[in-house]
Amino acid sequence: MIVKLLACTQNADAICAAAGKSCYSERSSADLLGKSDPEKTLGKIVGMGHLSVVEHASFTFSVEGVSRSLTHQLVRHRIASFSQQSQRYVSLKEPTYVIPETVAADPECKALYEKTMDDIWKAYNKLCETVPPEDARYVLPNGCTTNITITMNARELLHFFSLRCCNRAQWEIREMADQMLALCKEVSPTIFKNAGAPCMRGPCPEGKLTCGHPRKSDKV
Ligand SMILES: Cc1cc2nc3c(=O)[nH]c(=O)nc-3n(C[C@H](O)[C@H](O)[C@H](O)COP(=O)(O)OP(=O)(O)OC[C@H]3O[C@@H](n4cnc5c(N)ncnc54)[C@H](O)[C@@H]3O)c2cc1C
């Protein structure tokens, strides 16, 4: 998969810090911008649960070569905007699909998987000779690759990273979320300082379903 940060609020840490500070000041955020240490200000305000201040920062990503399984999980996040490659208007003549590592690691499973994909695409292309791609696509698999553009504000991203950087999330969406978080940290180190799976910040909330492997030690 390829994950790129296309655009984001410039100077997001400082803008959110000024917005937060303006709630407790006679001065405007314009007056306060750049006059406080974002880490100190945001750390305190966000720590109190005053998370609306980080909604002023927005991030847009381009994601290529992920499966439709992943995007089905992704678009359950409602406080976000998505633009996904259409299977109605784009016909996928050549087989294009994600192979999970577990499948790739087992020669018999891999051969079965690849043969099934070849058969599916033969059927798809045959159907496309008679019916529109929007109807032929009904035979396409969950593993079919797609491209998607995602925009989220920082508050939703913090929530998204809590759920999807967790080891309980599926590997593919977790890999994408980890890459998105690394890109966010480069441009907004303060807002995303403690972002990631809940075990980065405290005890695991997953109870009996815990993976038992805190991600604190990970490099993300
Ligand atoms: C490990 C894992 C396993 C999952 N398994 C399943 C599954 O088996 N089946 C399944 O259907 N889904 C499953 N999901 C999806 C999950 O139930 C959520 O739909 C998805 O994670 C989006 O999260 P969300 O609703 O918290 O957040 P978002 O849609 O991103 O919303 C952010 C927050 O806004 C608030 N919010 C948004 N909309 C509303 C609303 N209408 N009313 C009140 N508050 C709102 C909530 O506080 C919410 O947490 C799974 C998710 C994970 C991470």
C-alpha cells in the first residue's frame, strides 16, 4: 500500500493551542497565535478532555493499493470524508488484489487464492462484454484493490488511531493507520504525541480480548 499526506492545516499545533488558549483569555486566537508553547498548552487542554480544540486541524491522505475489505472497515468512521475509486465507472480489466501474508506464506493456499482470482477476473471480463462494469463488478472479491482519499480532523484521527493502531484491528487497516500516524507526527508532533493504541497511554481497555502485547515498545 502507498499512504501519502496530501494536505493538512499548516501550523496545526500552534493554531489549536491558540484556539484552546483563547477560551480562557480576553485575547483572540489571532493575538495568541505563536505566543505559547503548544506542548504545554495543548497537553493541558487536551488532557482535560477539551478535545474540540483539535478539530481545527484537518488532514487529507491518499491511499493506494489497499483492499476493499480495508475500505469497508475504514468508511465506518463517520466523522470523515472519503472519495473512493468507483467500480461503476472504472473497469478493472487486469486482476488487482491484495494477498494476505498468511496466504502468501502457504504455497497451497497461495496457489488456490491466485487461481480463484484468475477465475474471478475471467468471469468479470466475460461479463463486461455484455453487461456494464457496475453489474459485472458483483463478482469481484473483497481482496480487490482500490484507491481512496481520506480527510479527517485531528480529533477524529486520535479516535481512529486508538481503534485502528490497536493489535485488535486487522493487520491491513492497522498498517495503514500506523503509516498515517507517522505522517501526522511529522507535521503535528504535539497533537499526535500520545496518539495510537490505548496501551500507548495506559491500561488496555479490551478486557478478555486483550492481545497482551502493549504497543508502547513499537517504533510508531
Ligand atoms: C477491532 C474492531 C472490531 C470491529 N468489529 C466489528 C464487527 O464485528 N461488526 C461491526 O459492525 N463493526 C465492527 N467494528 C466497527 C465499529 O463498531 C465502529 O463502527 C467503527 O470502529 C467506527 O468507530 P466509531 O463508531 O467509534 O467512530 P466514528 O464513526 O469514527 O465516530 C467517532 C465518534 O463519534 C461519535 N459518534 C459518531 N456517530 C455517532 C452517532 N450516530 N451517535 C452517537 N455518537 C456518534 C462516537 O463517540 C464515535 O466514537 C469493529 C471495529 C474494530 C476497531
